Amino acid sequence: MSIDDSAKLAPAAPAAEEKTSGSLKVIYAAIVANLGIAISKFIVAAITGSAAMLAEGIHSAVDTGNEVLLLVGERNSAKPADAKHPFGYGKELYFWALIVALSIFSLGGGLSIYHGIEAIRHPAPLEDPTWNYVVLGVSALFEGYSWNVSRKALNKVKKPGASLWQAVHASKDASVFTVFIEDTAALIGLLIAALGIFLGHYFGNPYFDPAASVLIGLLLVGAAFTLARETGNLLVGEGIGPEATRKVREVFEKDEAILSVSTLQSMQLGPDEVLLTAAVQFRRCMRIDEVEAAIERLEKAVAALYPSIRHIYFESGALRSAMG
């Protein structure tokens, strides 16, 4: 019952519950919205020659591909644990979300900035903007729908009084917060594109439109860095946070079998799975059945507080202190 110099005293963790359809619903909604929007934007960009509209088309096309990558991550992260990956494949989702961030940075932001700069160097004559406005309006409706789906999913983990950004930071479901960040950037990008087109025609200046393309690219670069930071923290071993750790510590300290709690360390293994290690001191000279009973109490109490904590490990010194 040992893993290196620590021992797992808790009973086997329950089988992971079936992942709810919430994350997949968010992804499918984003795919449908972005695919239809991308096609319409490219058609109108070809007709009108709008650099901002082309940047928006690139943005939506990249977002569509990104959602497919998230589906790959969802599928792979659901694979059961095996000998090679004893804690399962939950972090695959974080890996693919990081790839999405790189995609947004390079394909979305990079291409939009490049095309905008080229259009500034060689501005195209102004065309009738009517269809641009039509597509931007329809795109806003679709993006708003997708954004609202991800917002509702985030609200499930949002604490009372917390902002949506705080909910993004607290969420461990990369599919949900990735789509939310993408859609937020998309809605802001639509506004920038509309302003660029409007100001260009209002002032008769062909440089506003490509300047909007550059701004959209910079917006996507910012979104990519934000997403990379969130997924990167989870990928390298983010814990449950100081507040949650404090509450778990209180559970241990209240148990009659525990004399003291030295350290509690946690690591997110997936959206709904956490590993917890505990350095504690049991009362001395406890019988093995008393230790087992204490472990069972602690496991149930922690699971009631945070169901995502599926693995609890105690340092081997805790056993020696109890049996000494």
C-alpha cells in the first residue's frame, strides 16, 4: 500500500462520474455559431474587400477549428486510468486547451495583424458597407448565443457576488472557460470591425478598416495570453486554492483521531478530479481498525465538502505516528 515513501490509507476512490453534457453543449454551440459566421464573413469580405471583415472571418474560422481541438481533448480526457497513466487522462483537456491558445495567437492574432498591416500599406477603395453590417449583426446574434451558453456554464461555479472573470479563474473546466474567452473576444472584435467600417465610410478614409484588423489581431493575442495563463496553471499542477485548502484543513483538525495537520497539498488532475496529500499526526498507539475508521470518516467528510477530491494520500510518517 505504498507509493514511494507515502501510503494511501483512504479506500479506493470511487469511479469517476459521467461527465455532464454541459461542456459538450458549450462546444457544439460554439462550433455551429462559428462555422456559419466564418462562411458568411469570408463571402462578404470577398465582395466588399473589407480587411476588418476578412480578419473577422479568419477569427471565426480559427475558433471553429479550436472547438474541434477541444472535442479531441474532451474525448481523450475521458479515457479510463491505466498502467501508464494511473491517475487517468484528465489533463489532456488542459493540453489541448493550451494548443487552442497557441492557435489563437498565431493563426487568429498573427494573420489578422499581418493582413491589416498589408491593407494599410495598400488600402483598397471603399465599397458599399451594407452587407458588412448585415453579417456583423447576424454574427453578433450567433456569438451572443454561444457566449450565453458558456456564461450559464460558468455561473454554476461562480460564487455569489463574484464576477464572470473570477468565475473563469475559479473554473477547472477548460472547455467552458476557453469558449467563454473566445466568444468574449469575438464580440469585442465584432464591435471593433463595425467601428472600423463605419468610421472609414463616414470620413471617407480607407485606413480605418485595416486599422480595425490590426486591433482585432491585438485583441486575439491578448485573449491567447489569457487563455494560455489559465490552462498553463492547470497543466503544471494547480491546486484547489488557499480557501478550499483551509476548509479541508478544518475537516482534518476537527477529527478526534488527528493531533495536528502539518501540510495539505493538492493538484488538479482534471475538471472534476483532484489529488490530495496530507502530512498529519494521528493519536499514538491507535489500533489498525481505529486508523481505518478515521480514514473512512475523513474521506467521507472531505468528499461531502469537495466531491472532486477523489484521491487522498497520507504521508507514511502519519502511519508510523499512529502505530508507534
